[in-house]
Amino acid sequence: MQALLSQGMTPEDHLLDIGCGALRLGHKAVPYLRPGHYWGTDASLALMRHGRLTELPDPARLPEDHLIEDARFAFPGIPDTITLAIAFGVFTHLPHADLATALTNLRRFPLMRSVLFTVFLSDASGPARQPDGVVTHPDRPPYHVPESSVLGTIRSAGFTPTRSPMLLPRGQVLWVATPPQIP
Ligand SMILES: C[S@@+](CC[C@H](N)C(=O)[O-])C[C@H]1O[C@@H](n2cnc3c(N)ncnc32)[C@H](O)[C@@H]1O
């Protein structure tokens, strides 16, 4: 929530929570946003539906069909109204090519202001110890990537990268990708 608020999120925004899992963010974002303004995707529909019923103070604020099973970052059925997107702790567990796919497919949202996501950073060609002790890898989860790769992937997808100084759990680094339609 803090990361999104620092991007100027208001209750009027339409949020896409990519890899939203059991609604760890959703249980705060759904009550904050206007009803119907939260959309979530995840590889597991069951996990999202369980989160909706067990984690939300008022599940009626989140229509069940706003939780969409999508393991390919294709965002099927997500409306053009989306203004902010976040993928927290998702690309930390997936090969870097998935970030490129997601960003490319996020270009179709005309009102998007910012796309936020986290990764672990390291130039190491083998295991690396992150600042809080978690060990990451170049070729298996949890993954790390060189900062230059993140910058290149964001730019190749047509976005402008900004590395956030915000300190996150487990040493993840927050990135903000700004779409080309935003001056
Ligand atoms: C570490 S959890 C983070 C969940 C949530 N964003 C949070 O902050 O609590 C990673 C999530 O990514 C989802 N996931 C894994 N592979 C995925 C894929 N290919 N497409 C979409 N979601 C995926 C998992 O099901 C899981 O819910």
C-alpha cells in the first residue's frame, strides 16, 4: 500500500494486482479503493478465491469475476480502465523473460500511470546472499538479476525505469515502470 500511495494512488484508481495470491495486498487495497476498482490475476484461481472469502473484511466489495486465472501474463478480461499495476514478490520467483512478457502485455492499457514490481538484484553468476540473508540464484527461484538487465527489459518494453529507494522485506528491490503515454 505504501508503494502504491507513493505513486499517488487514490480510491479512484483502478488497480491490477498481478500474482495477487491470497490477497495480502487486496485485503487492504479492496477496502481502500472504490468498489469494483480492484482486479487480481494469479496462476491459481483457487488461491485468489480462498483469499477473497477469508481475508477480506467485506468480500462483496470485490466481485468474484475480478479475480482472473492467468499464468501467462496475458491479462485476459482485464478492462482498459486500469491505472496502476503491481506485481509484488512475483518476478522474484520466475525467469526474467516473464517480466518482459508482462510489461509488453501491459502496454495495451491506455490509462496506465505506473507499473510497480519487485526483483532481487545481483550480478553474481552463482548464488548470492541478499542484505537480510536470503540466498538468491541466477537460474532458479528465488531468482536474482543484474540491475542492467532490469533496466534493459523495462526500456525494451517501451517503459521508463525508476528504481525506488524504498526498503522492502527480504531485500527485494521495487521498480516503477512508467508507460510511454505518461509525459
Ligand atoms: C510469493 S507469492 C506473492 C503473492 C502476492 N503478490 C503477495 O505479495 O503476497 C507469488 C505469487 O505468484 C503467483 N504466480 C506464480 N507464477 C505465476 C504466473 N506465471 N502467473 C501469475 N501468477 C503466478 C503464485 O501463485 C503466488 O500467488
